[in-house]
Amino acid sequence: MTQIKHVLVLLLLVLPMFALAPSLVAGPNEAFTNRAEIETSIPAQFVEENLRVAVYAETNTTLPSYASGGVSTANHANLFQFLGTNGFTVTLLSTQDILDHKLMAARFDVFILPNNLPKDEIVNQVKDYWLAGGGILSFDSGLGYLYYHGMIVAGETGDYALLNVDVTEHWGFDYVENITVGARHSTAKSYQANDIIVAQENITVHDRGHFSDANVEDFVPLLIEQGNPGTSVGFALDNSARQGGRIVQLPGNCSEIPVWERPIITDAINWLAPRPKAKVAIDFTHAPYYGVDSWDDNVSYASRYYTWRNFAVNHSNTFDKLYPVYGELLTADDISEFDVLIINMPTVNYTASEISVIRTWVQNGGGLYLMGESYGGYTAYDQRLNAIVDGLGISINTTMTYPGASVFTDFAPHPLFEEISSIRVPVGSTIDILPPAYPLMEDGTGDIVMGGLDVGDGRIVMVGDVNHFDYTYIELEDNSILSTNLLNWLSSGTAEVLVYADYGYDVRDPNRNPSQGPVALALNELGIPYYLTTQAYSFNLSLFSQDWNMVILDNIYSGTSSYQHHLMDYVNSGGKLIMNTWSMNAGIMDYFGIDSIDYLGTSPWTLYLWDETHPIFSLPVDYGADNVSSSLDVYGGGGTYAINFTIFDNATALAGFSPTDDGGAGIILSAEGRAIMNGPLLSLYGEDTDDSTYMDAYELWLNEIGFLYYDRPMVNHPDDVTYTETETGNEITWMPVADAGPWEYVVRENGSIIDSGHWSGGSITIDVDGVNASITDYQLTVFDRLGYSDSDIVVLNVTAYVAPTTTPTGSGEPIDPTLLLIIGGAIAGIVILLIVVMQLKKKK
């Protein structure tokens, strides 16, 4: 019996080895099996960006004194949550926050009134934001604030206009069953005109006809009460030709966000957000002599520069008032958002640390405009300005003045004076300069009226007068042109793109105001710094003034052929060029591998896309038609609207004037991919052929500029990874780059998505520990802001783990585990056989 017990113990020790043996065989890869698959997220139709939204979060719903009725609610939390889940950067601003001047156009793209009314103490601060170029989205009762403060119709300031309450009645509340979409528009891209939306709620209504009598060109009847075409319940208002930013009014008190309204809200924010060429600030931190509006604080004399501000906003800039933070000095963070800083006659000294902040900001690309005044009683003001530029070679002369109300015509050959023949400046001090500073405007006797200085990547302009841009002088002579030229030039210190965009006098011309033309809009959307010229002479002068990464010639009217050979030299030296002209000289055509078949007139010719999949037609805008058409005849039936090209071997045609590629070419890629030659005058395609709600010209320029200016994203290839099961510390790290700006990433394992999300730049690392023996492909794909992508695959090879043994063989090598199993099994079999034999012998 004892022998049997020994055998059973041996069996208990040996048999489990057979049960464990299968785990030594490699199994399937089990890594990430608990992760849900994520949809690939690719950038949308236009350039991806993080829009910053401020929501008025006031819990006190008491109506302000200017409100004759209506209802104010505190439903901002619902809107906050909705916007946050839709990718916006959202900040709740209280009344005190706005009193502290935190609401600025340079810091928030859109301000939302979620069915509430600004308190009395902040009505001017909110209006400041709008006048600076910020967009406002208002729900329901917020409309009363917009009416009363002249933001709907400037001439009706002070009129709340509530139905059944005020003498003038323009808006009120009513139960609306259904809504008709009044127009196809960028604020409601999910809807077509005449679509019907079920509302069934009590909402704000307003008199649609009133807008027809006021500013009909700016007004878009977005939502109309079905069956009552004279009553609108939502509208879009673009005051770009007058003053202020855009406005959208929508129905609802934000207690919930109806499904039908959600895409309109997100589209409206995108449309409202300004994309400025420059963010301008006028410094109020040191109590300047002049302010902008009548309600300004911390200034000696208010209501001086409001016309200048309106001109600036009308030319695609924002224009904020920079107020002091109580008890604190001016810091780098205070001015980091801005491209241009204006300082006029400060009544408080700048400290050494503040001067250092300003100089460093200029050195890094900021533009500084300093305005002093004539000597005598104003000497202290000038000395404060001189302290800012002390030792830089430029200063206001505190003992010399020039005659009052002078008209100056003696200008330096500088692009600052483009389209200017004379400037009127009241009495002021002269400017002293030493190299590297330079004179910009003189009085005819050698005394300098205005001087300039380049500092690092930035620029400084100094003048000894504070009145030339105030409301009394800015519209005299060419002062208004100088006011916008100045901001254009000061904001271009770091610009890498030079633009020529001329214009005619037809009010329908999309380039009528080149700063709001298709090229400028596209560059602003892309966030590319640029310098804009409108005259051929200034363009040629600027071409040689600095190094440019890219040059754009949008030549619709004037003659530029005498300067075009310089563009050939520029491209030959490595530059990038997009050219669009009605007249091209033979030498430049030969260089770019093209020749003219004929010149096409009458009206813009239909352009057909020969390669619709090419990025020029698909990224960032996925153009939704196979052709581009326009009926805009700005030449009155004559003139050249396109050059019909034939191409040679060193050029590639992407579009032309016939449906197939056997006709004349219209868009050509040349110079080894560094030049795009456009036959048609792109900026005159001001219609919406592809029904995107955006102008065709804007979409085409956006794609061409994005394609040529930016390098494609690149993902490096890390070494493939090999390790043995149970080893730890294994990971794959990629170092992708995106010249256009990072946006998103997607990681795939053997073709299946295991991770994706927003990519803010820098390295992307995945942990590959814990994988069973196998060979696995890991692919990273990154997208830039335009939708361009690049991918890389790293192979992971995990080998099987082999358990080590301490039992040596005669040679000192470990015993093969498989052999050990065989031996153990044989021994067990022999033991069992011996037991059986012994039992048989006992029976005998």
C-alpha cells in the first residue's frame, strides 16, 4: 500500500506538466482588446481652428434699466456644455469679468448672449467688443440690447422697440408653429432655402420689413415664420461696410438646445468669428491724451479715434482698447495677442520693465505706432514716448515744431504711401533720427514729420502729432488711406507672403476692397501673415525689400507686364508664385512652360476641373462641382477675363476651358511645383457654383495658397520593435511635423483603429507591452489643419517566452523542456505498469 501512495504522489507532480504544455504555444495578439474602435476624424471642409467663445454668464435675471420689457434667463450652463462638446474653447464671463475688460476681440472670436441682457454697467464694454470687430450671437431677448444700443440700425440708438410696449415696434414674442429657412447661407449650411423646421414654441419675432428700409444689403433673413413672410425669427447681419463685427440673432431661451438649431449655432459661430489680418490695440494702460469713443475711461479726451477704428475694422483688422489691470504693470501677456500697439501722449510714465516688455514684443515682430505733440505744454508727453525708444536712433524733438494744419507731399519711396498724394497733419513736433532709423515724411525744408525704424522682426513709426487720425482730420486729404496702410505695414514685420491685388470701380467687384477680397480672406483664414499692395510700383518696391516665401499676383485691372520678369527671377531663386493676370508677357510664359492660345473676353469663362482629386480642388475645401462659373461682367462687355493656355512638357494642366483636357488650359502647375499659373481671373468668380455657401473665388484661392505655401506633413519612421513576451518598457514613438499646423492623429493596429484624437504637435507614443508572441503592424496617420496627411508603419515582433531551467546537462546546458516532459511521461507509464504487475503477483 505504501508503494501505491508513492506512485500517486509522483503522478500528482508529473501530470500537471501535460496540462500546462499548451500555454507554451504562441496565442493570438491580445493587446488593446478592451478598447472600442474610434471613427477616423479628418478635418472638415475648411481650415480647422480652435475658435474661442465667450458666453455671458449672469445669474441675476433682473432686467436692466434700458429694457422696457422682455425676459432674461440664466441658461448659460446648457450652452456652455453644448459648445464644449462641439470643439469650441468656451469661457463664461460674468458682469465683473466684462467690467475688468476681459472681453476683447483679440481674445474671443464670438460673444454670446444666451437670452440675457448686459447689465447697465457693461453695455459700453460689450459694444466696444463688437465695434472692435468681434462677432455677437444673440438669443431671444438679447435682441433688445442690440436694438437699443444702435447695433442693428445705428440711427435708432436709444430705442428698445419692443412690440406692444414701445412707440416704435420692431420685435416681440409670439408662438411660432413652423419656421421657413429664408436663405441658403453660411450660418445654416445644413439647410436649403425654403426648408421647413418644426418649432412649436414661444420665441422672439421681428419685423423683417424694417431691415428692408434700413440696411438691406447687410441683412440675411435666415429664419422666417411659415405663412408670415414679413416676420423673421432669425437673421444674420454683416456690417463689414459700415462698423462693427457680424451679428446673428437666433430664437430660443437656451433652456434646451433643439436638435434642428444645433448645426445653425455651430455654423453661425464659424461665420461670426473674425479672421483679422492684424490684431490692433490702442494702449489705455498709461492714461493717454486721446481715446476712441465718448464713454472711454482712463483718457484725457475721449471720442477722437472712432472713425480710425471703424476704418481699421472695415479693412479686416480688430481694434481693441487695452485697459490696465488694477495695480499691475504692463506685461508680456497683456500685449502678446496683438500685432500692432498704438500709444498716444501717455500721461503716466512707462517703467523700465514695461519698456523692456514693449521692446521685446517689437523685436519679435510687433508693430509700434507712437504719436506725440508739439513742444511747449506737451513736452512731458513726448519725453515719455522718447523713453520707450531711447537709444534706438529715433525720438520726438521737444524744441522744434512745424507749421500748423500743413499738407505734406514729400514722402520717402516707401510702400507706406501707396495710393497717397498728400497728407494733412496739424501742428506738431519734428522727428530726430539717426541710422538705422529713416525718414518717412518731411515738410519740404528737410525737417522730418514722420520717421520709421526696423527693430529685429518688428517695426516702429513715430510722429510728433496726435490729431492726424482723429475724427476731424482722418477724412481729409489721403489721411484715411494712410491710416489703413500704416496698420498693414506695421503688422507685416514677420510676413512671408507678398500680395498684389488691384481693383476697379464696379461695386460688385469682389476685390473692390482688396483687404476684404478673396485673396486676403483666404490668407486670413489660413492665418498666414502677409503684406498687401494694390499698385504695381509699390508691389515691385516691396518685392526687393525683404525675403518672401511666396508671392501672389492678383492682377485684374492695371498693367504689370513691365515688372513680371522680376517674378521669373524670384521663382528661379527658389521662391513660390501664384500668378493671376489679364496680360502676361512672352518671356515669363516661356519660363513657366505655357503659351497663350487666345485671350477670352465678354465675361468670366466657365472653368472645368480636369483633375478633381488634386489637392488644389479638394483641400482644405472639397470643391463640390466639376466647374467654376460666373456671370460677373465688371468690364461692361469688353476686356480680358482669361488667358487660354497651351502647355509644354515642364508644366501640368489641372483645369481648362473645356470639359475635357484636350482644350485650352486654365490652371497650370509649373516650376517643379513652385508656381501656379491661373488663366482665368479667379477673383471675379464671385458666385457659389458648388453650393457651399462660400464664394468660389475664396475657395479656389484658399486651396491654391494652402497647397503651395505649406509643406506636407511628415511622419518619421522609428525602428521596428522586437521583444520577448513578459519584457516591459516597450513603446513606439513617432516625431511627426506639420508645417500647416497639427490637427489630428489616428493609430491603427493591423488596419483597425485603436486610438485617435486631437494632435497638438510634438511626439506621439504608444505602449506596446503585454503583447503575446506575434507580428503586428502599427500605423500612425497624422493630419494637418488643411486635411493633408502622412502615415508610417512600425512592425512589432514579439517572440515566445521560454522558461529558463537550472538543471544542467553533462555539458552544462539546460535540459530541453519538451524532452523533460517525454521522460516524465515515460517514467509515469513504467511506474503504472509496475504497480499493475505487482498487484497481479499478489493475487496469485
